[in-house]
Amino acid sequence: MLKKNVGTLDRALRIILGLGLLAGFFLNRDGAYSWLYLIGIIPLVTGLMSSCPLYSIFGLSTCPLKKQ
């Protein structure tokens, strides 16, 4: 399983962006480049999983630090 590296605010923004882009696809199917809205799948999935593969590659995390 992938390590959680997406914080709460980042996760919410990703889900909202992903849903917005997918809604744009369904509302504008006849546009010339409407298929580009399908890119919204990526932020939606990474938001729902709370894990971003690019963050893992670059060693980033927006999760709050755990108190010891």
C-alpha cells in the first residue's frame, strides 16, 4: 500500500479539482479538446487515496508531523 503523504487541505482541494474537471467533461462533451477534462481523474484518485506518487518520488508530504 502507498504511504499517506497528502494532508487534509491538499486532499480536499484535489477532490474538488478532480470532480470539477470531470463535471466539465460531462457538461462539454462536444468541445474540441473536452477529453482533456479527464485529467481530473488523477487528482481525484490521489485525493481519495491520500497518497501522491509524485510526492513520494520527490520526498514531499503535506501531512502534519506526528507528535512524539
